[in-house]
Amino acid sequence: MRAWIRTAIRRDCGRCGIVVQPGEPVLRLTFPMDSTKALYRCEGCAGPAPTDEALTADVAPPADRSAMFERIRKLLGANDHDWKLSQSGDDR
Ligand SMILES: [Zn+2]
């Protein structure tokens, strides 16, 4: 399936390799056999993008995982002790 989207994150064009910056139109190619994979083409390779109204929204950018890791770390009761430093004997 071919769909022009306004990308929310940086995308690499799979044909020429240029980086398409967030907010610019990019052609997304998806396959019915595997919906998890997508290919991206820039305007230079896929032709001119349609008008702004015809562009569909991109998927949301990935969530900040560091905040989630902090919550998990607090749940596990981990502290900020540097175990590698204590193994070397320099933790004083
Ligand atoms: Zn390209």
C-alpha cells in the first residue's frame, strides 16, 4: 500500500539514502503480508507529494523509554549504588 505521510520522525529514503526531516512529506510503502515493515521514499525518488490536505498523519514517535525505566527501577527498589565501582574496591 502506498500512502504519502507527513513524517513525525526522521526517515531514511530507502532508494537514495537522504534523511527526510520531521514534518516533511514522505511516501510510505507497506506490504499486506507483513504490516510491521514499511519502506520510505523521498519526494525526489517517488515524485511530488500531494497537497497538505491529502497527507495522512504518521504514527506517533516512540515513547521516552527512560521515564518508564525509572518507574520500573523504583518498583524494584534498586538504588544508585555503583556495583562495578564497589567490585574494584574504590567505592569509598
Ligand atoms: Zn530518495
